[in-house]
Amino acid sequence: MKVLVTGGAGYIGSVTSAVLLDAGHDVIVFDNLSHGHRGAVPRESTFIQGDLADLGRLRQVFQSHRPEAVLHFAGHIQVGESMRNPFLYLGDNVTCGLNLLQAAIENGVRRFILSSTANLFDKPERIPIDESAALVPGSPYGESKLYLERSLAWLGRTHDLSWAALRYFNAAGATQERGEHHDPETHLIPLVLQVALGRRAKIAVFGSDYDTPDGTCIRDYIHVSDLAQAHVLALGALGKGSRTYNLGNGSGYSVKEVIDAARRVTGRAIEVESAPRREGDGPRLVADSTRIRKELGWKPRIPELERIVESAWTWMRAHPDGYGP
């Protein structure tokens, strides 16, 4: 199948592009490189530099390359930034996503997978969180994803779009070729490992008085290659109708547990400093991924926290500057 991957130069998008290629699909990567890296794009794919804000450019890409499906990873992804600058998320994320959907529908594409988020579940009534949980976004970032999920549902009704929304919890880890390189970096595991590598003096722990066993936030970490495999399975299952899946390991780890795991993996001291809570951070987010396990046979291949951290550490030592300046 010929697949258009938006944001395919980014962390999860590039790993998924590689897995799609390994599965025999043709991949067209569309990315403006504002956050992604040209060096992360698999050589076997077709790369197009462009911006989703340019609907005319998108129409040209669909007409020239004739993709049969779309995987949408592109967009702004920082919860904290969305609280400080909500218009960037309620504007760009939504408008660009709608441009992509419009171009796809106009050109007869009826398979679409959205990279969604666990930030749809701000204050869940039960843990772990399954797909029946109330959708209450925890930030403008989460709101932008929920808007796109609702748009997909309407297009399923009005234009027979077959779609899936994959709600990630915490993507982490690396493959041999690809890892995390954000500017600025905001994800916990690479930040902790930067301290171990000597690139950062200490790691800030935002809040130590949450209602959790050690007082720090608990998150469900899932290896990026397992996320990528879930996309390939979801793509193969698209036909009629829609699918929503919560993606995680089902095991939560606190910030302190992640730091301790990094100390064990690296064998290095990691200095910690306490910081105030961040707006938008909930105490605990853990996924119930029973639905995708039952329906698609998906199962994380790298569920252990230390293996996830070790894969990120291996990549970071081999690529201390990421993909370069």
C-alpha cells in the first residue's frame, strides 16, 4: 500500500515509516522539518518537504503521488507549551489537520490513522484507562487531538472514511537507527540520560507531593517500536468503520523510578532538583490496551522499563548530538 506519513521526520513518525517499509509498504514522508530531522527519514522512502498549512501544496502531493492511506503524526506536541500558547494548538494543530483531511477526502483516500494522545484523559475515574473513559482533555494540546478525532467521526459518517485514532501514553526508547532529538527536549527519559551523559547538570522533578506511592507522577512508558507496530496493524485492519485504541504497557512507573532505572542502566550519578508542579500534569496515567490486544493481536515486545531506557541510552551514546545541529 502507498502510505503518506505526515511528520515522518519526527521521532515516532520516522520509526513508524521504517516499520512500514519493512512490512512492504511504499512510504511518502511529508514534513516541514520545523521539529523533525531529514536524517531521521528512511532512505527508502520518498521525502517531500512541505507544510500542512499549505492546502494547495497538499493537493499537489495527493494528485502526484496518489497515496492510498494517511498516517498523521505532524503537529505541536508539548502540553506545557499549549497551556502558555493555546492559540498555537487550537489553531495550527486543528487547521493543519483539517487541511490534510480535506485533501485526502478530495482525492479519494478513505484510510486515515491519527496520532492521538493520553492527554484526552485529564482526570480519569479509574486506572488503567480504557477506551470507554470520559474524554476530558487536560490541555489545549489534548483539545486539539479530540477535535480531530471528532472530525474523523463525522467524515466517517459523511464520506465513508475508515479511520483509527491511536492514543499514546508515553512514547520512549529508541531503535538502533532512530531516537529522540527534540529542541527543546521535554521528555523525561532523554532528559535524564542527558544528565548521565554530562550534557545537563541535573534533572528537575516537577512535583513531589502527588497522591502516588513516592509522591511523583506515574506514567505508562511504551517503546517507540511497539507504537510503530501498532500503526502497521491498525493500517491492515482498516476497512469500514472506525477504531480507537489506547496504547501503553499497562504498567506505570513514577518519575523517581525512571531516574533510578537510568542510574542502573548507565551506572552514573544523576543529580535531581525539586521543582513546582506543572499545570496540566495529572498524578497517574496508565493505559488499558485490552482492546487492541484482542482485536489486532498487538503485544508490546519491549515492555520492561530498563530495556526501554537501555535502548535510549544506546542510541544517545552513539548519537550524542542527535541528528546534528
